[in-house]
Amino acid sequence: MSFRLFLVLCFLVLLAEPSIKAGSKSKPNIVFFLADDLGWTGLRSFGSDFYETPNLDLLAKEGMKFTDAYAACTVCSPTRASILTGQYPARLNLTSFIPGQERPFAKMEIPDWTKGLQKSETTLSEALKTSGYKTLHIGKWHLEFPNRPDDGPMMHGFDFSADKPPGSKGFFLSGKTQKELKTEQGYLTDYLADLAVQKIGENKDAPFFLYFAFHVPHTPIQGRADLVTDFEAKVYPEAIHRNPTYAAMVKSMDLAVGRVITALEENGIADNTMIVFTSDNGGLTQRYGKHDEFTENLPLRRGKGSAYEGGVRVPTIVKWPGCTIPGSVSKEPISSIDWMPTFLDVADFETEESLAKVIDGVSLVPLLEQKNEFPERDIFWHFPHYHAGGDGPYSAIRSGDWKLIERHEGTILELYDLGSDPGETKNLSTTNTAKAHELQDKLAIWREEVEAQMTIPNPDFDAERELELRRRK
């Protein structure tokens, strides 16, 4: 063979094979963004008439948008646990935010629930490590047991974890930290984005799982000063969303997402990275009469802490280059319990067989690849608690377009057809009793299966003292 022919053959082989980029590998990186208290309409691409989210809107155009995505709970800690375990919060007995709210005079007595993620639970991060992934956690955790400060992400399978630096007050870094980092703004979201960009650069040559858990737009409502000033000039009274400080918090989150995506591109690994954006529960809309300082989830009803769609339906986007069709939309109901089996599927990890545990969620890969293989199923919620921004104890089920809410204070039923009434304005439980009882039976069977903890009548119930306590929350 002549040398010239050898060169031609080598060139043809190179054309036939994918080019080898920095950090290329068969297993995709996974970047998981989790917003804190961002409601269903919290992004411009999901309906906001005031918040500005150009980076996330572009992500939706380049990936798949889920219109009926749910958090597994109406408050944060249970949803975070569901993401890392693939299990319903009721199965974990981790059913409220940690440490929860004491309501000693309420009508129902709440169960002795588990106030933290048990070390015995095999987590997503632990499983991905066995599949060759570096596991990185940046931001909020909120799964540690009270009085156990060392019970953080690195105790549950993460190779690296970082959150607020010492001396931070709310969303602002201490003056010392600002000086060390040479940053004028000193805003927490920017600091966490710096860390994420750094870690992407350090881990570009091996598959990694980056779990970036924002603190925004959770209370306290504190925005970066320059962004607040910018939005103050844009407020208009007809808008549904019109809090400039809240808008600044959402904008800071969007800017951080943009910086992470740019880092993936600059390190040559964007084409081999799955990106997911979602939220831990709906947006906070009220606290016993206080509204203006928070947000709105309209056209959905209510928000964080409530049984209604505004408390659990969340904006969700997935971009998986080579799999998701740009600009595609899925109306299939999905839940945060689905992220663990999805990511393990992507990583070629055998889930239930290898983990020897129940996985309540299902892989979303068939949806992402737009195959007609996704199973029909019901989605459940169980919240045996009280919340200052929402309602009392309840369980709920979504089955097709139907949703049933069962209140624990007297077994009150509410039935809604979400297909025609996503705002849950028409309670059909008395006009369609057959469907209400069918779903109530399904709910009871599911609660028994997961061994859900139930409330019981409170012997110390005192309506006046309970009302006074609620007013102080």
C-alpha cells in the first residue's frame, strides 16, 4: 500500500467516526437545575408577563418542554428526597419541609415523620458513582436531620458539595467574602454559578452529574440591587407578576443557567450533556392574607403548601442533544420521582435490580425520544401536615385528566377535570360520585402500599389558639 493511499484511508476513517472532542465519552454528563419555590408560570416561556428568562426560554426552544410536570410534594424537602431516591415522600415518611411546623392546637395531630434523608437510602448520586460518574452538589440541600450539621450531600454520595459561604446574610455574601472573590455584587446566586463553572472545567474529561440547587426565588425576597432597579422601571399595574425584587431573583437564576450552559460549550462538552430544569414546588402566593411580596401561579389555583395545582405543578425543561427534538412539547404528566430512573437509564444503570429497592418513578427516556412506549399510570401526593402558606392535611391523585383531593379533616373530597378546568374552579365530587369514589379507592390502596403515615384527631384541638398561632406564622 502506498503512503498516499494510507493517508486517504485514514482520512476516510476519520470522516466516518465522530470527531473526538475534549471530554468526549459515551455516557452523557447530566446537569440538573432545581429552582426553589418557582411556580408553573415563573418563566417567560411558561407564561410570565413580567419575569425575564431568556436563557431558560432558549433552552425550551432547543429541548423539550413539559406542561404537566409535578413536584412530589407541595413543599421542598420531600420533593428533594424524591429526586434523590425515586420514591414517593410518603414511602420515605419524609412528608414536610425540615424541620416542619408545630401545630399543637390544630384539628388533626400530625404523625411522627422522618425529619431527614436516611443514610440507609441508596441515592441517585451513590448509584451514578458506581456507573463512573463524578457527583457534584452546589447550592441548597435541606435534607439534613436537625442538629446533624455533617449530614450533608457528601454523606449521600456526592464527591463535592458547596453552599453558602460563612457570614452570608440571606442572599448576600459577607463583606470579607466579597473582597476575597473580588465581586461587587456579592449575590449568592452569582457565587454558586462561579463554583458550577469552575467544577465543569475541572471535570470535563469524565462523565459528571452536577446537581445545582438554587435558593431563589425562596424567601426572603431579596434581589441583586442592579437587577431590582432595572425591573422597578418595567413594572406595569396590569401585569399578573409585578414584584420587581422577585423578578430580580428569577433573573439572577436565569443568568446563572446561562453561565453554566456557556461553560459547557466552552469546554466542548455541550453536545454530550443532558440538561434538566425544574422546581421543588409551586410558587409561594400567600401567607394568611399577605400576597404582594410573593408571586402568582395563575391560571392555576393557589401555591406552595396547598393541595391545588399551583402548589405542585412546576415548569420543566429537558435538553438532551441528539435525542430531544428542539421545540417539542410533552403534555404527559410526570413527577419528580421520575428523575432518578431517568438519569440511571441514561447512564446505562440497571435500576431496581441493582439497587434492591422500590423505585416509584419511571424513566422518561421514551418520552424524550418521543416513542410510544410510556406506561399509563396515576400520580399521587400525601401531605399529613399544616402549612402557613397553604392548607391542612390532604392526599391527592391525578389519573388521566382527573384529580381528586381528599382532605383529612373530615374526609372532604374535591374532584376536578384538569383537561377542561386546570384552575380547579368546579368541584365535581357531588355530580360525578362514581369517579370520585373510584379515585378515592385508588388513593386508599396506594397509601396502604407505601405505608403512608396518617393524621389522627388531636385531643388538644383548640380553634381559637390554632387561629392565633396561624396568624403569627
